[in-house]
Amino acid sequence: MAVEPGEPKGRQGAAGSALATSVEVEGVRREFGSFVALDGVSLAIRPGEFLTLLGPSGCGKTTLLRILAGLDVADAGKVRIDGQDVGEIPAHRRPVNTVFQSYALFPHMSVRDNVAFGLKMKKVPAAEVVRRVDRMLDLVQIATFADRKPAQLSGGQKQRVALARALINEPKVLLLDEPLGALDSKLRKELQVELLALQRRLGITFIFVTHDQEEALVMSDRIAVMRAGRIEQLGDAEEIYERPRTRFVSQFLGTCNLIEGKATRREGLAVLVETPFGELRVEGHGAPATPTPDSPRETLTLAIRPEKVRMSPAGEEGENRVPVTVRELIYIGSETHYLLDAPGGAILTAYAMNARVGSQGFDLGKAATAVLPPAGLLVLDD
Amino acid sequence: MAKKGAKPGLEIRFGERLTPARQAVRSALTSGPGILWVTVFLLVPLLAVIAMSFLTRGSYGEIGLPLTFENYTRLAGFGAFGFDPLYPLVILRSLVLAAGTTLVCLLAGFPLAYFIVRLPPRGKQIALTLVVIPFWTNLLIRTYAWQILLGPESLAAKVASALGLAEAGRPLYPSLGAVYLGMLAAYLPFLVLPLYSSFEKLDWSIAEAAMDLGADAPRVLRHAILPQVLPGMIAGMILVFIPAVGQFVIPDLLGGARTVLLGNAIQQQFGASRDWPFGAAIAFVGMAIVMLGLSFYARTAGKDSEEALL
């Protein structure tokens, strides 16, 4: 996952300039007619950070990227890059570069001319252009295609050219709009690793737009999950996955069981919640809306990831045990995915490691017990 | 294509292998009418014109032998009374008029095509219809209409005199400006329509990429937009240039002073002067110049123009 193991992701960028921000977005709003693309987005990005904007299409992530690039203008709000308000600075004078979704390579220019374009626009001396282009072509391993036209390149090669063409300008921030979206999954994974290594090596702030949750988890220092023009949750991969704050975040990243209930009382840090499965003890973190004893009967949504659900033999008694029937099971080797009929017509999903030798003992149509560990249950905000 | 081992019962309809005889029938049926059309209406008349240009005009305008190059030497300026650059000038004047018209149409048509393509879909339809509407009227009538629009009592004339650009109570034609205005009105659609279709296909993300990489507006135009619309632009320029070379009605009606151009020179030879062989020579030379220009473009500029722009 991490390219340079040992160092936890996210620390490198922040080190050195702990207080500085690379990009600061403040209350940015953008409307297209009656459609609100961005509804007051605020975001602070650290220098050298790999930040991913993750969300379904239409959530505003590309619009935000275009506003950062200067290709679109916010109706309200401020954008600062390296502390400088860029509201009045046109796209061609901003210290950012973009890798476009469709690559947008100049079709009539060779690979070399595509990569050299930014430097030529800046009137860099010809000898230096040649030197820097050669170095960049080597860096992204496209030197052998230098004289080809974009039409003669494969998707992966075009992607490298687009990356080289942007990076050669040594931008303060690189914006990437679903750059791997058009590639097949194998190439995609390879390029993810390369892109990360490159980012670590160059120390440039990357803002990466994707709708692929796995890609977001693999690549990012932090992820901003967007929905309907707002940032729903911002945090590192583990935080977003383990402690989603809303239904949307819990469902958009991976699979999540949602259980409706009413809080009855608390016991120390734990909350007891009345649900169709009986009373559940909830100890998970990331539950800021945890009810107080003063308002004990608040309606809540609980969330638990399928891999946190433990499968036990039928008839097991105890805390947070739910009697279930195996409705469907998908055996995928190292683990088995269970779809369980739970009380009240609910369906629970459980992913269990196939740790036992031989049969796991939970067969189709048979009764079992699902254990929902208190620490694995979260209270969502909505 | 039918595979060699294909079973006889399994007939492949598309691209089936035909016997030579059937192949011949099929080609004759498909391309025959086209070839016939081109032969009867283009090739034969063209050859007739070329052949005629080598014949001699008799005293009463009849055409006959002997074969001669005299029509061409006369056209080159070497007539019965020594060198006279009249006809070379006619050709040059026509080429200048056509080139000027192309330039004027380009200067007006490029922004217009760009403007239309940025309109909402309904606006595009209306704008394109407005571009085409003048074609519903005969060219001669349209040109006479310009005489009225530029006449002494016209709004344009009053505005021009108020601005001190023209004498009050005088028409704005005949003048060179009026000629180019008339040419522009007549030929603009030929340039706007192909250019518009190029703009319609334009990939704006490439323009954005250029902007993102530090190109200001003029350089975005030059490096990202122009290379993409160049084919449509050149097609439009050719469509304007070719008919403009032979145009003489507009210069006649709006330019006054009956300047001799290729078009009316040919008309005169075939008409009043009754010198068909000489008229044929003028027609053929005019056509040859245009053809040579185009083939020169196709060979060199066609390939390199995009790169030459960079």
C-alpha cells in the first residue's frame, strides 16, 4: 500500500511547515443555473499532502478542481494557494497544473512538444527546455515515445505524457481529475503505485479527484468525501473507513450494516441502544452525537462494517448477540461473505475469515449467531 | 471475406467473393452513374474548352483550323501590336480580388463562427438560418439591394457623412469598400459553415490544457484552437476563393468603372467579341491557376500547415 514503508502516511507533508497551508478553500460556492455544484466548501490542504476528493458524479469534486485551476470561477468564497488569494489570477498565471481526465494532449504535437509546451510558454531558454524535457521523459519512462504523436500512444502512455506535461512546470500544486479512470484495472494499480512514489519524491501537493473508493483509500494522505456540493467528511483513510460519520460515507466507502434504534441509557462511555435485534451495547468511537442521559430516547442509526461482525454457532447467549439464519453465502477462499436474515426482516452482512481448517460450520439456511462487538458499533450523525 | 474452408452451404452475404463477371457488373452499377455524370457534364465540356482554345477564330467569329498557340501568347500579353500587359493584369486583378475577399471573409467569419458555436442550441439554429437566408435570393438582386443600402439617401450614407467619412448626399458606391462589402455578403456563408462545423467538433479541454500550462488568450488561440479548426478554415477559404476568382457582377455593380476581370473577360469573348477560342483560353488559364494553387497547397501546406503554425 504505502510506497515507503515505515513512515506513516500523512506525516511527511506536514513536517517542516506544520502551520503553513498549501491550498486554502474558504466557503466556495458555485451554481449552474438552479443546480448547486458547490455549496460552501471549506478545506485546508497541507504542503506535500496527497488529498483525494472522493464522491459520486455530480458531487462537485471536478468543479472544485476547476476552480482551483482557474478554469472555473466561484460565485462566492475564497481560494488561496501558498497564502496568496488567487481569485483575480487567471488560469495561465496560477502556480498549479492539471492532469485532465481525457488527458487533453495536443493532438498535432509530438510527445516531446507536448511536454515542452509549458516551458515554452514561460520562455525558458531552448537548451534548458531540451534538458528538462529529457529528464522528465525519463522520469515518467516515456523517452522511447518522444517523437510519437498522441494518437499513436496507448492509454497508459498518454497518461504518462499528461503527467509529464504538467509536472515539468514544477507546480506548487498538481490537480488530477480522475487521471486513471480510463485505464484497465491492472495498469491502474501499477500507475497508482508509480504516482504515489513520484509524489513522495517530488514533494508536490497533489489534489486527486476520483469516484473510486479503493483508489482513494490506497493513495491518499487524507480523503474528503463529497456529496451534493459539500464535504461530508474529511480524514485519513483509516478514519474515513473505520469511523464514518454519516450514512452516506459509510455506504460510499465499502459496505456497512445500518441499524436503526433508540438510545435508552449510558453506562460510562458506552451507550445502550434499543434496536429490532434487542438492546445493543455501543462503544465505538466517532460518535459525537452520543446521547446524553438528559435526552435518552433519541433515534439513532448504528453502523457496523461486515468484517467486524463475528459469526458464532446458533444459540449462543450474551451481550450483542443476534440470532440469524444464513440466507446466502459467497465463498471467496480466504474469507466467506454471509448474507444473514436477522430479526425484524433486516439483513446483516458479515465477512468472516475462514480461519478454521475444513468447514466453517455456517451452512446455507442454517441458524447461527451474529456477534456485533460493542467497539465495532458506531453511532452515525444522521 | 469468405474463408477458404467455408462450407458451400454457409453463404456469407457481406463481402462474398464474386466471380470476375459479377464483380464487373456490380462495379458498373455502383460507380457507373457517377462516372457517366462526370464524363458527360465535366470531362467532355472541359476537353471541348481546352480543344477550342487551340483553334483559330475566323473573320465572322466562326471557329476553325489551323491549330495555334496564338490565344495563349495573346493572353500572356504578346498581341498583334507588341507587348500589352492588359490580360496578365486582368488575371492578377481577379486573383487579388479573390484573395482580398477570402481575407475579408476570414476576418469576419472566424469570430462569427466562434460566436455561433457558443450560443445555446436554439440560438445556434437561428443564427445558422440567418447565415443561409441570403442564398434564397438571386445574387444579382442582392447586389442591387446593396446599391439601395449604400445609396445617397441610405442610413449608411448619412452616418458616414455625419462622421465626416463621406460627402453628404453622395452614395457610398462605387468604391472599393462597396465591392468588398458586396463580396463579403455573397461569400461569407461559404466560409462560416465549414468553419462552424470545425468549431462544433472542437475539444475545449485542449484549450483549457493550454491555458493551464501558461498560455494566454492569443496563444491558446494559436496553439490549441487554430490547429483544431484549421481543416474547416482552409476548406472554407477554398470555397470562397474559387468562385471569387470568376466573380465580376459585384465589382461591376458596386465598383463602377467597368474593370475587366477574368469573369467578364470570358463573358466578353464568348459574347460581344465572338472570339470563342480566346475566351476558352482565358477560362482554361484561370482554371489552371486555381488548380495549380490547390495542388501546391495539397502537396506542401496540407501536411505542414499545422506544424508551420507552431
